[in-house]
Amino acid sequence: MKVRSSVFASFILIFEVFGVCLFLRGFFPVPVKSSLSSKNKLSDLPAEPLTGGSHNSSRLPQPLFKRVVIMLVDAMREDFVFGVNGRTYMPYTRHLVERGSSLSFVAKARAPTVTMPRIKALTTGSIPGFIDVIMNLNSPALLEDNLIWQAKTAGKRIVFYGDDTWVRLFPKHFMEYDGTTSFFVSDYTEVDNNVTRHLESTLKRDDWDILILHYLGLDHIGHISGPHSSLIQPKLLEMDDILKKIHSALIPKEAEGSLPYLLVLCGDHGMSETGSHGGSSEPEVNTPLVLISPAFKRKVGMEKPGVVEQVDLTPTLALGLGLPVSQNSVGRLIPGVLEETSLRDQLRFLHLNGHQLSCLLKDSMQDYQKEVGFEQFRVAEKAHGSWMKLYLEGNTSETLTNMGKKVLKQYLEALAAMSSALSKQLGKYDMYSMIAGMVFVFQLLLVLLLAMPEALSGAASVDLPVFPALLSLPFYLLCLLLASVHVLVCTSAESSCYFCSLSWGLVFIAIAFSSAMFCILVSMATRRLPLGPKIHGKSPLMSSSSEWSLSELDVLLLAGTIGHTLSLAASSFVEEEHQTWYFLLNTLCLAVFQDVCRKYFREQSSGDEEEHILLSKDCHPPAYPKAEICSEKWLALATPPFTLVCCRLLRSLNQTGVQWAHLPDVGHWLNSSEHKTVLSLLAAFCLVLIYFLVQRRCSWVSKIALALGLLGVYSYRAAVGNVLFPWQHAGRNTSKGTVEARFVYVFVLGILFTGTKDLLRSQIITADAKLKSRGLWEIYSGLVLLVCLLFRAHNLPVLCCCLLIQTLMAQFIWKKLHYDAAQTTIMHYWFGQAFFYFQGNSNNIATIDISVGFVGLESYVEAPAIFLTALSTYAGPLLWACHLVCYLSSGRERSPVAVSHGCYCLALLRSVPAAAYIVLVTVLRYHLFIWSVFSPKLLYESMHLLLTAGVCLFFNTMEQSRSSS
């Protein structure tokens, strides 16, 4: 069965995406949860330990607080309160920390540091996984045991104002609420004013027990301009005034003899040095936690804040309000809250928390009895029973006090050990789904590799032995074997497997597909062996149609791609992957420069001789003047060094990676308010240069639209305050730039429509190669205009250099040196990967700039926001992939074979790293470091695989259209 190489690569890649998705479904773990479907109740709480007595009281201590106010400031870093600028940013809060009745802590959040997972952590006490990053976009109702449900069940009246994520997670739980969208990051004033406007009237009332306020403005400022923006201090002063207002309103309500109030100031996560979040760097995970109540001792000076886990707040609030601790909570009670209570109550609170952790430990670990924390808790519980016996007998000696303090210490050590053990067990991996996905991916990858000689031959087709494989006996034997294994695994699996939950029809299709792929692999491998049938003394592999040799550049491209794949086996290379691509790109430029020198200097003498012979035979002058050929030669010689210079400058523009991401770069310098004029001039120059680079292949209508669109891009950046017009004052108030952005969108759609119209006309009405080429380039120019709008002003040089390098390489390198489609495809792939990092991206999820998802939007709309964010993040690889399509499809000398070669190579380039990475995360699945680097990298690989599948399908469509015409 013969199939075109582009069709073959497209379908293989699509099936490979399914394999990666199955692997990801098994890799992202199910969080540690209790096996009980019900929720904890007060009636289920254990009795107070007592040794040798019939009286075994189930008494609960009196609640510590009557009323709780939780003020959650999104993206608040701990140094905003406890750092050197704390007195400037939040003076009243800092005064309470230093001199007030308060407890101060640095609360460590766990990755992923995204809002919805952090809210789940604060209310359930559990540790969400990276799969919650995707669910963060559309949060479903939280069904597991949580603090809000426990409070509502106990009759607590809850009022909420702020991020509407809470409303989606806890529907019908709040007595009164007003939600604000959390995704429209361009707004950092109204989003907080909508919370504060309810505050005065609510604080005057006495009909509530818990008040939750979630402020989003600080997080939005971080996404827009970073943690060092001039907008940060005014926003923090605003938050400080609100805290002062709440505290001042709570003090007069404190009645004599009643329970005290508790005011909690906290953050759900911090923000990185670029203003984003999602990763596990110190600025992202360290958040302030300030507990303010008259129940605490008044401080006499600044003390170094203690360090707690963010999930520790959950059991602390639950027990403080007289509620059961959530079943799935891995947090432990903060000891400082109990300092002013009696020793009996302290021990009882710790016993309740320890009992809940021990039950969760039993449900999540088979060998829970071997855990040190579980054994320590049993010892402490027995000692607690002995202490209670002496206490009830009326013993008031100092021995009883010392014994109680010893039991208290044992409880604290047991709680710390059990909490740590549960936190390390982030979830249970679905190994069966992971292995099944890995088998699919590797079968498809091996088929791609075995088909490479045929796919890159002149025929550009692959002969697949599909029907012989389906009719062979091994195929049916394999189906029976795999079906038996599936039944065995699914009946003996202790935990639920996703693959086992599928219907038998889907499972049978997967088994048949895997068996068929294995038989095809064996058949293709047998055909490729040198011991197979020979024709005229040669093996089929070395036939004239598939004979090919490797040049020096081919060796470099293959060695570099394989070397990058092998480098993924080390976590340091994953963290600093940009360094690998920078090195490979520099080496590629030097190799191309060597080829240029060989063409224009080493072969110059032979070229002169040929020219002399041609002139002697024909007296007509050459088609191109010598001056033009000479200038072309020097431009070709200058292109690789110029590319090296551009890459070196772009490396300094954005610091990325992990180890050196905190260092200042040119981007920070340009974004500072003192250099706004320099940034304005640079942005204007880049936009003008982009116009001249892109407009050459467009129609006059598209040229006008492109010019007006680029003018609109500058107007948008001026409206939001990034750049200045000459007549504009620096102190002018900024706007959201919605009108200007929509103005640009109109021209983007117009250019894309014009290009699509020309492309369809060339394929349906007339077989005009020039019209088709113009249509492709117009679609490309429309994407460039859209990327110009989405890129931040300081990143416009990245786009400018991208287009300039593409133009020079296409004009003077790829065409003049006659590089084939495979070589050109690999070069485009390398450049695309490098420009992904030139943008400032990394394998850390925190480097994703979500603010671009709301350019031109007045409210949060999910689909456009996701599309714009993804487009901006992967703009580098996407533009280089689109340029590859345009380059291979344009020009009369290009044939469908070149398109097939490009499609095949692109599929192979994306398949090998993805497959290697799946092996890496399978081997390292038990290491916690996976969650800070490897999971975002897996998401990136799967997204890039989807992108490549789309490009290959486009290749396939173009090839079929050209063949039919």
C-alpha cells in the first residue's frame, strides 16, 4: 500500500498525539484523597484519649474565634510585607507585625502556583496537581470535603466578595456574594473597587460569621508590568488601607467575655521577577501569612517570621472555628495559635489533627504502619491517655505539666512527619495508561524512522505492508495476547486505571492498532535488513531511487537534533534548554558560513573557467551583470555573521531559564520609566522595518492594510502606556487600548481574508502558481501583524530579527546553496526553537504571559483568550513553521516532493524529542522535581506536537491540491 510521505507523516503524527494524550492522562496523578466518599462530621470525631478508665470523653474544646475575616491578596509576595520595602509598601500591616497582637509566617505554596489550585489547597488542605492548571480556566464545583462546606453545614454565615473562582468552586455556599472575573488582567482598579464598595456596609452588620475578600489588582499589575512596576506601591498602599479599615471596624465589636475575632492576611501565590506565576521559584511560592487577633500576645519588636506550609491554614481555621478538619487535608495545626489556651485544649486540638492525618495515611499508603509519623502519633496518643488519667484524678503537680509538654512535643513531631509523608505522595500514577501511551508513541516513531529512506527518496512515497500485516497469523496472536494482558491488569489493579475504564470497543481498536503496528514494524525491518532479497547485487535500501549520502551539514543537523534529544535526560539541560539551542544555532551559522565560503571562493576558479568557455561559444552577455553577482556574493557571505550578531543581541534582551532568570536584562532596562523614549524609538523603527520586510510579496490592498495595522499597533502600545507619541506627555493617564487593538484586528482579518481568497482561487478556479504564492505570503503577513500586536514593545526586535533572518536566509542561503527540503526543514525547526526562547519563554509555566489573552477584550471570553495566549507563547516556532510552508510551496522550481520531504522531516523532528521525554518522565516519575520542570515541559511538548500535526496537515492539503491541478 503506497502512501505519499506527507499523508503518511500527518496521520502518524495525529495518532502519536493520541498516544501522548494517553500517557499524560496516566502521568498527571490523582491527588491524595480519602477512600471515604462522605465528609467529616462532628459526630465522627474521636474521643479524648484516656488510659485505664471507663470515662472516655468525646468533648470538643471551645472554638478559639467567633468571627473570621480572610483578606486574600492575589500574587502577594512575602517581601512586600516582610522585606526591606515593607514599611513603605504596607506601613500599617508592618506596624501590626512588629508591635501588634499578631502572628507572622512565610507560607509556602506548592506548584502549580495558579489561583484555582491554591484556593483548593487553602480550603481542602490538599495539594492539587498540574492538571488543575487546565481546570483553572473553567473551575467546576468542588465536591470533596472542604472548609467552606464544613462551615456552612455548621450554620456559619459566609459572605464573599472577589474572584469569581470561589463562586464557581462553592455554588450555593455563600449567604451573600459578588464575584469579579479573574482573567481580565488589563483591569487592576475596578476589579478591586467592586470588592471594596461592599466593605463598609458589611462591616457594620452582625449577620455574618466568615467574611472572605479576594483582591486581584496586584496580580493583574504583575502580569502587565512586573513586580518592580511603579504601580505596585500604590496598589499595596491601597491594600494596607483596606486592612486598616477592617481592623479598625473589628476592634469596637470586641465584647467583654466573648470569643475574639481573627483577621487573616494572606496570598494565594507570589509572582516571579517577570510578574507571572505558576512555577516553583522562591518569589512564586513564598507568600505572607499574618494572623491578627487579641487572642495573641502583643509583640515588642520585629521577629523573623516562621515558615509554614500554605495548607497548614486549613486545619488551623477549621479547629479554630470548632469545625472538623477536611478529610483530605495534609496540613498541620499552626502551634502559635494555641499558645494562650489551656494545655488540655492544646493536646486535644493536636490529637484531632493527628487522628485525621493518620486516617488519611491509612487510605493512601499500604505500609502506613511503617511510617515514622504514624508510630509517633500512636506513642503520643498513649502518652496523652496517661496524662488525661492523671489530669482527671486532680493531679496538679509540676510533673503533670512537664509530662503534658512532652506529649505536646511528641504530637508536633508526629504531625510534622505524617504531613511530610503525605505531601511527598503527591498522587498515584496510572502506570498502565502511561505504558500503553508510551508503547503507541514508540511504535509510531519506529515506523517513521524505518520509512525515512523511502519518504526522502525522489518518489516521496512510502510502501506500507498494511494488508499483509492484517492477514498474518502473528497479528491475531498478538491481539489475543494483549487482550489477555488487559483483562489481567484490569482485574488485578489495586487502583483505578483510565485505560481499564474505557469501553471494550475502544480497547479492542487500540489493541488491534498496536498489534498491526507491531506486524508492520517487523515487516518493514525485515525489508530493510541487508540479508533480504538483493537485486543485481544491491539491497533494496541502496537502490538508485533511495541512495543518499550525508554532507557535513547533514551530519551537523542530525547530530545536533539527536544530541538535543539526549540532553533531555538531565534536569539541568531541561531547565536551561535555551542554552542548547543557542549553541546549536551558533554552530549552524558557522557551518553555513563555511558552505558559503566554499561556494564563492574555493569554486570561484572553476566557475571563471566555465564562464570563459560559455562566452567563447556564445557572444551574448550573461543574464546578470557582474556587479549584481558580486553584491550577491558579499550579501551571502555577510548573512551568517549577521545572524550570529542578531542571536547574540537577542540573548541579552530576555533572561530565561531558571538559574539566571533573575538577572537584569535589556528588556528590564527598556521597560523602566526612565527609558520610555528609547523604547518608543526602537518600537517605531522595528515596526517600519517589519513593514518593508513583509509587504514585498503582498497585493497593494494588503500593503495598505498592513501599514495601517502597524500604525494601530503603535497606537495601542501608546494607549496602554508602553511607548510615547512625540506630542504625548509622559504623565498622561493610560487606558486599556481596546479601541486601538480592535482597529488592528480589523486589518488582520482583512489581510487573512484576502490571502485565503487568493489561495482558494489558485486551487479551484485557476492553477496560477503566482496567485497561490501571494495568497500564502498574505496569510503569513496577517499572522505577523497579529503577533506584532500581541508582543510586548520590548520584544518587537525579536520579531524584527526573525523576519530579517528569514528574508536573508531564503534569498542568499537556501536558494543559492541549493539546500534540499530536509535540510531547510531542520534549519527552520532549529530557528523556531531558538526564537521560542528569544521571546523570554522557558520550560517554566510561569513565563507564560497571560495578559496578551485580553488584548482588545473588555471582559473575559475563554476561547479568544486561550487562542491569543497560545499564539503569543508559540509565535516563534509558529512563524518559522509557516515560513517553511510558504518557502517550500512558492517558486516554480519547487515540486510536491519538496513539500513531502518538509512534512516528513517536521513530523520526525517533533516525534523524537516527545518520545524521549516520555521515557525520561517515566524513569523519574517518583521524583518531586518533576512537578517544577518536567510537567510544564510535557505540556509544551504535547502542545508543540499538536502544532506540528496542524502544519503537516496543511502540507498534505497543499500537496494534494497541487497534484490535482
